[in-house]
Amino acid sequence: MIKNIIFDLGRVVLDFEPKKYLMDKIKDEVKVNKLMKVIFAGEEWIRLDEGTITEDEAIERICAGNIELEKEIRMVFDNWYPMLTPIESTIEVINELKIKGYKLYFLSNFHEKAFKYVNEEYPVFKLFDGGIASYKEKLMKPNPEVYKLILEKYNLKAEECVFIDDVRENVEIAEKFGIKGINLTDQRTLKSDLELIL
């Protein structure tokens, strides 16, 4: 019997579309593609998720390696957190699950400052019974240790849990622990995907 639903955050609970964000700010597709590569696909982004560097350190490192884009890099990092907005269809599902008595958790790769922003800004975070953000634990999906950690920290039985993530590999690791998995590729199907399991 399923009692616990564990959510990834980015692209499951919160919209995260960096290319759209960059295009809105910069309009130059060549620069946008370069910025996607050096910021959102760069080593520093991973270190931020790991909690092993600060955002200020990341900015300085990225700028140092891409002097010609320094102005744009600083502009991208200036107040980027509002890019993370709640996905209404998921929020509806979360509210319904809460009313039905399920325990709700999150398990997400996330930066410290961005997490603090969304946690304070969006009421949905008050509905969670707990969760793990990678920066705090210095552990990231798909490292198996992070799945062990959420089970142990909240005394959860794997067979009583469902884990929802937009990245297939992350779901597959959860399933190795006996957790039921949903690889969510379209947020609109979340309710029907869950109905097949619950």
C-alpha cells in the first residue's frame, strides 16, 4: 500500500526553462546557446547543486572562463530565482494527495539560495512533510546514497513510496530500492500516472 509520494522539484513541481529565460533577457540566440552551455550545462552548476561552492564563487569562476560574456553572465544570475514558478497542475495534485492523507516529500538537486527563495515564496512547500535538497546534504541524484538517506531520515518503507522525477535515470535508481517510479515527461499526465499506482 502506497503511503508516501516523493517529488523531484524542477520540471515536476516547479517550472525550470532556462533557455526561455535567457531568450527573454538576451534575444541573441548565439549568445543564448553559449550561456546555456557555460552556465546551465557547466561544472559550476553541478557544484552549486552539490553545495560545494557558493553562487558568488560560481559567478566569478564562470566569468573568469568566459570574459567576453561577463556582462551577460552577471545579468543572467541577477534575480534568476523567479524563473522557478509552481506548475499549477502539479500543485492541484499535491493538494488532493494531502487531503487524502498521503505523506509528501521532495528529493531534488537544488542550489542553496534558489531553494531558500522557493521555500519562502511558494505555499506548496508548507504541504511537504519533509524532503532533501542536494546542496544541504552534499549528495545528488542519481547517487544511490541520497535515496537511502530519504528512506532512513523519515523512516519510510521503500514499497510504500512513489518517486516522481523528469529524469529517467533518477527514477530507475529509486526503483532499485523497491520504490515505485514515475518518469514524468508531461506534467499534465501526473494525475493519471499516479492513479495507475495508488
